[in-house]
Amino acid sequence: MSASLHHHHAASTPGDDWPAFLDAAHQMTNASCCGGGGGGSVPVAGAAARPPILLDQGIAAWREGVRAARPRVPMERGPFVLPGVTLHEAGRAPEGPVDLLIAEGRVAGINPPGTIGGAVRVVEALRRHVVTTALTDMHIHMPPDNILRLTPLFMLLNLRFGVVRARDAGDPDGSSTPAALSLVQSGALPGPQIHYAYAFVGDGRARWGNTIAMTHPDEAEGIVARLQFAGASWIKAYENLDAPRIAALCRAAEAAGMQVMGHVPTQLRLEDARLPDAQHGFGIPDPASLRRDHILNRNIDWQTVDRTRIEQVIEGCLAHGLAMTPTLVTTRGLLRMADWEQQRRAPDTRLLPGFYTDIVWHPDHGLPVYRGITPEDFDRARDAFARKLEVVGAAAKAGVDLRLGTDTQQPFIIPGIALHDEMRAFEAAGVAREQVWRMAGPDASRKLGVEDAGRIAVGQRADLIVTQRSPLSPDWSPDMIKATICGGACLLASDLDSAIRVELRRFENRFARHLVRWLARFSLEKAARDFVG
């Protein structure tokens, strides 16, 4: 991370819109599918009065209402040339130096240096750099669209660290996905391109306002049709479903050209639920081994996951064509809470407003689901993390379809840079660096149905990272990224850093700093009163 971004943050002044600001502070504390809502702490009252916009309007009608906007970051859209660069994709030998021509959003030419003529801009700042394929985060959550206006910051952070595409795994109140989509459609930012599930499909007590209840398998076709109307390409199967309903969702989704991801219900094993893409390692520990049905225990009660159990999971995945998105970084983020005083000052946390570390992720009065974790439970989390690494290493070796995602807004999960943390965790599990980059780059694009990305070749979509050295070298770090090219638009890291600072500056007013922190604590206490575990 750029050292120039290290500074203290506070929060924006609410102005006269006190109710909106109060609501925003509450939403802020419950914004991820496994965070505050993971334990049932999010009230859904009022959801019926304000239905999620995409389910209500449909994606086509919604798009008609998006107005053009000025770009938030200087960008070169081409045609332009990256001069004298070296191309280095995972699985291929370096090629260069070459002049890389980008035009109309695609790679238009790979030529010997100095041979591209005509009125083409040459991006001298990137001369003699290394170009590789850009990245996809397969499990994100964008912040609610409210008076805090955090969506641009999250989008900019992803672009800053080379993430040009993402799968949004659920929108708690129905506002975050449209806000992210509008930044791209309006021209304000070129990405990341969002592929989304939008609503949660579950049963029992609804933990989110944007939940579609499913009580019987016969409802699957109607649910899928509603989500297709909203523009979703994924179905998010959530809590309290059983195997017949999951199977019905999968059949209906396949018929509609959509895919299913989600949480393995607490009462099922992963191989019995047969979710096509299971998140967070849920369902790997045997249900009987969990000390309680609670999100924390589902993350840390891995003491019975031994070699035999790992082999059972791998066999089930291969037999039924099941994928896993383990989000290893969420357990690592949980462990950072054990050393909260030091971790709150870590360089990556300075990329978000300080109320995240100081209030929302506080171990004593932060998210209810993660409050008061005992030393013994942190020990369990360390043991669980080691076992999760073993699962990922063995599954990768066996050929299981593994996907890299981060579950942003979980404790200490920072947009953009967290994907690099997840990639390093995969390496720690024994997956070779080139394979990890291939999984997070071209493989992930294909999983989202984007077939014309993931290669540096003429005619391919120009989704690229420009860096000082090859990311496949052992001493590489995300700090070395000097530009991200998203859909043919070149954004210099220095310009992205400036735009990020502008967003963070809104949170630096002293009055607003104290106000938003008070509101965050107020809303967390309200969430704690509603919390049911």
C-alpha cells in the first residue's frame, strides 16, 4: 500500500439529514453476510415499505434512470501505447520488450518497440514496466448506499489493487449493488464490473431486508425469475434451506443460465447440501461437532476436520462437481482482533475510515457476533486456520474447483488489498504462485462467464495490471502496482491514490469524527439488543 495514504480518518458531517445519518450508521455496522447479520442481528422492519430497487423496478428500467457522470479519476481510454513493456502471464514465459497497443477497450497490437505510428498517446510513465492480467474477487459485499457514501471508496480501492471484476455475494438492503453498478454505467468509474446475486434466498427469520423467503421447492422457478428480472447472474442460497430446496434452486438456475452459490446450512455437510459453490468452508466440519449454531463456531470449531474428513469433502466435491470459495482471509482477519490495539494501526487499515477499526471491529463493543471472543476461542481459530490451509492445499492438488474471495467488511478485510492477502494464504496452503494468479485472473473471469478476458492477446479485453516487477517473482508486493487497466481504461496508481485521499478526507472533520463514532457505537448497541446468536 502506498505510504502516501497513511493518515488518520474521521467521518463526514451529516448536515440536516439526521434520520438518514442515524440509519446509515446502523447499516454500516451490519454490512456483510457473515458479520452482524451472521448472528441474526439485523432488523428487517421497514423493508416492505421500501422494496429493494432492482427487484422492484428490474434491471432494464433501472438502467434507463442512470445519468451520465464525470469521471472520478483521470483515465486514458485510448488508443494508447504502453512502451517497451514486458508481458508476463501465469503459465507463460515473459515476452518483451514490446509496445502494447490498447484501443476500443481491447488489446489491439503487440509490436516491437517503436513501431506503432500514428496519433497514438504513449504512456511514458509506464515505460519498461511489467504487464500481467488483472484480478477478480469472487466474494465481496459493497457498503449500503446512504449518506456516508462509501461506495466510491470501495470501488477505488479495488481498482487500486488490480481488481477489475467482482462477484457480489448479497446486498443486505438492496441499495449497495445499484450504487456500485451506477458508478460504472454512468462513466464515473470503469469498474470493477459487478456480477451479483443481489437478494438472499432463505427460510426462517430473515436476517436481511433483501431476503426472498423459500418455503417449498416448487417456489424455485419464481424466485429465479425474480432475480433474473433484477439482473442477477447468481443465486445466493442462504440459511435454513434443506437439500431439496437447494436442488430445486440449482435446477431452476441452470435452466435460466444462472449459477448458485451460498452458505451450506448448519445442519448439513458440504457434500450433502451439494451447493455448486460453497462459501467460507461451511459444511466441512461435521454439524454434530459444532458447539452451537453460531457464525463464530462455524468458523472456528474445526477440531474434528482431520485427514479422513478432508478426503470425504474432496471426494464429494469431485463426484458432484462442487466448487468452494473458502475466504481464508476472514479467519485471518478474525485472528487480528486478538491483537486489536496493534492491528488497528496496521498500514492496510488506514485505507478505510477509522470508525471501522475503532468501533465496528472493536473486540468488546463492535459487531455483536464477534464480541468478547475468549483466548480459548482465538486458539481454536488458529487451529481452524491451519486446518483450512490443509483443506485448500489438498483440494487444489486433487483438482477441486477453488475460487478466491474475501468477504469484504468482515473484520480487517479491506477492499482490493484483501484479495492479495487471500492469494498469499493460498500460497501458504501449498498452491504455487503461478496457479494462484491463474485462479484469481483468467480462471475467475471464466467462472463469471467472461470469456474474452484473462489473456494478453490481440482481441482480448484489456483488463490488465501494470507493475514495476513481475507479480510472479517472490519479492513482489501490491505496492508495486503502478496502473490498472479496466476495460481498456488506464488508471495510474498515483491518480487512484489521490482519489482515495479525496474520499477519506470527507471523514476528517473533528466534529464529524466524534459524531460518527458515537453513532456507530449507538447502532452497535442497538444491534446487540436484537442479537440472537
